[in-house]
Amino acid sequence: MESTKLTGIYSNGMVLQRDKEIIIEGFESAKSEVVVTLADSVVTASVTEGRFKAVLPPMDVVFDTVLKVDGTDTIEIKDVCIGDVYMLAGQSNMELPVVRTLELNKEEVEAKDYPYLRQYLLTPDLEIPEIGGKSNCVLPEHDWIKAVGNSKNVFSAIGFYAAKRIFEEKNVPIGLILNAQGGSTIEAWMCDEDLYASGISEDELAPLRGKDALKKYTEHWQQLTIDWRSEADDNDFKIEEGIKDAKPVTLPGIVIKDFSGIVWFIKEFDYDGVCEGDCLLRLGDLIDADITYINGIEVGRTEYQYPPRMYHFDGSILNKGKNTIMTRLIVEQEFGGFVEGHPYYLKTPSGMTDIMGEWKTVVEKKMPKFNPIPMAVMLPAALYYGCILPIKNIAISQIWWYQGESNAGDPDGLTMKNSELAQKIIEQGGTNPYGYDQKMIRTFKKFREFFGEVPVVMVKMADYINPLTFESEVPEGWKKIQELQERAPEFISNVKTVVAPCPDPVYELHPQNKSGLGADVAKASIELSK
């Protein structure tokens, strides 16, 4: 068992912030002090209650060095750089990885490696302490990854496309702390006091407090999905028999209405091209989860709605002549299908085949509507304790923020009340958008108490219409969040807002054009740093 230990973010490949004090934190179980060495700086730090905090003086840019800690054990963190560090926070559009954008930007991504562009993925350990207690959230222990080869694919897309431009402009190491959490509300990023000031009571927070409370909540959330989907499986259903009763349907479209459960979609087509090589079945956007087969062989599966279905397969599974695509679709919320406006095609070495138009459909099993509880990252204070406090002593140069989708709910709704927590978040698609400006003010004021008066690059959300609402206009709650994001520089100092490009179709929650947005973020970031 190690007697000397660093917290998780101090790991191989780390980038530390230049021109600011550098704090190195960790644990020591036996000695009363440790010695920390970084580049030419050596500091002795005392140990109190098993923890130490070494404060090193500001340093200039360093491209390769070693961080060494001498305690009971000797720790060496290799390949450390000193440059500029950016915290990327918000929701899934900030979290979205580069791999989800390759359809548009593959050549750009593969054109060049950036070994001095690094990313640390912060996956939160969620725990809200009892009042007066200490947060016990810990940082994950893994190395920083470099933007080299296939590793680029797991970077935040906005982060990568912005940071590579900043590196080319400044030629200093760039560190990205990817702290975005898909589905998170702004309330999840707020401290207790700010939540109280925003109308959330201690009675609402109390059930979420204490050791293992959020862990048990998350396990319960996961189990609800597992149980519903398990019950939805009809082990006696045979698609080969069921297809005899299949009915015609025209796709794309939200063709499943007032039904939850499992439905099969079947497309027969003739093919006389090459039956070898890499092929792609592009199935746009499906609601909700699917497993898809070609000629009885699985070519891909996706567990929820939003990822684009890009299923690569070997062309040897194709037949000369008749072929069959079968998609087993799980529909959870009484409406489902193939969302219009997205690409649907079969691409082979012989060319493109249009696969839309007439399909057939058959029901495997009807189920009651799935009624999930909110994800833990939606709950008040969860990410403040899980994602902000654990890095409060890490120096950064800027915050990049892309959040708001989960707060763009019914403008007539109320602030979350514990007895109706699930309904308020799920049915409204988030929390009340009115008052979002005040919540932003409080959130960034708190962030700056830890990180200093760092600039903020804020992304104004792209337009979006949930295809299941069958609306033709962006909803008022969404527009309200967009308005407040655009006006953020009026009520928060040292902020620049950039605008996410509107997707085509407007039914795309995660637009792929993150390169253009990254360019705008880089431009705003460079302007803020002058």
C-alpha cells in the first residue's frame, strides 16, 4: 500500500498553468513533511492530518519536465508541461468527442498530431456531504492523453478544434480539463448557498446528502433502465416468423405513436455491386435505442437516441441480389422512429444506395411507458462537489462553458421541488429557464473564488426542436436561455459569447460542425487573453 500519494489529476502528461502559483496536493501517511521538485523549483511541504499542499512559485513555459515528490515513497510524474490550462464545463455538446465529428472533419483531424495538446477526463465521484461535513469526492486516476493518432478521437471536439488553433498561434503547451457532464443542469454546478438563494430549499437537498446517497441513486437509475428493457425482451419472439405479419411503413418519420416497447423495421433491397471492402450503413437518428442487422448479422447497436448511427461492416455479408436490413428499435416514451432530415443510406465500394421509402414493421412486445428518474448529474449541487471542489486548487487560464439544454424547460414551470423532482426535470426537459441569468452570475462568481478572475468563453446554444414535440418553432424556453447566454457579457465581467451554428436539420441536438465552433472559441479565447 502506498504511503505517499497524489490526487488523480497529477499524472503523466499533465499540463500546469504558467505564470501562476502551482499547487501540488496529495497524501502522506507516515512522514511529517514531503519534498516536491518541479523543474528548478524545490519546496518542502508539511503534512497535516495525512495531507500535504506544496505551493510552488509561478513559472514560465516548460515543454518537458518531471514532477517529483519525496515522502515515505518517491513519486515521479513524467512528461509534465507548463503552459495554458482551460477548464471545459457544461453539458454533452462540450463533452461530445472528436470521433462524433469525423463525418465532416476527418481530413482535418488526421492532418496533424499535437503532442503538446493534452486532455484530462474528469469523471465525477458524486457525493454531497452532510451540512458542515467535508466533501470526500476524489479525482479519477489516469494519465493525461495527447492529441496524437487515434487518441484525438476521445478529445472534446470543441476543445480539440479550439486548442489546436490556440497552440498554432501561441506555441505553448495546452491542457484541457474536460469537466463537462452530459445532461447536467446549471443547478448541479451550484453550491448550497447559491441554490438556497435561487429558491431551492434544504429539504430538497437533504435526501441527496451523505455517504453513498448519490451512488445508490445512480445505481437505482441504472437498474430502472435494465429492468424495463429486460422486461421488454420477448425471448419467444422470432423475427423470421414475425416478418410474415409485418405491415408497410414509409420512412423516415416518427411513425411510432402511443406505443412503448420493441418494434422491428425491415427493409429489403437488391444489390448488384461489389461484395467486399469497408461499407457503411448510415441510419441518421433513431428514437430510442437500436440493434441493426444486415442479412441476419449484427452491424451495430446504440443504447440511446442521440449518437449518429454510422455502422461500418465488411461488404462480404452482402449478397448479389436480395438483401435485408432489420432494425430492432426500443421505444421508451410512446413515440419513436427515424427522425427526418438526417442522412440515411448504404455506402459500398460500388456507390451509394438510398434505403429510405417503403419499409415494413412488426411489433415484438408492447410495454408501459418507461418513466425514468433524473440522472444524478441533473441534481442540485452534485457536480459542484464532484467536479469543482476537487480541482479548486488547480490553476487555470480560462473557463469554456457550453450548458443550458437541460434548463430550457417549460417557462411556466416552478423551481425543482423534491416531491416532484423527477417530473419537473424530465417532463419539462430541464428546469425553469427564467432566472438562468442569476444562476449564471452566482455560478461563475463561485468558480472565480477558486480559480481567480479567469475569463469565460460562453457558447450560445444552437437552435433545436425536439422531434417528439412535432413543433415547427424553437420553443420559448430554449430561446430564453439563448437570449441570456448572448447577453451574459452584460451581467458577468470578462465574458465573450460565441454562437453555435444552427444545425440542418434543426432536430439535431448535437451538431457535428464543432470545428467551426472551435475556431470561434479559439478566437474569443485569444482575444480574452490579451
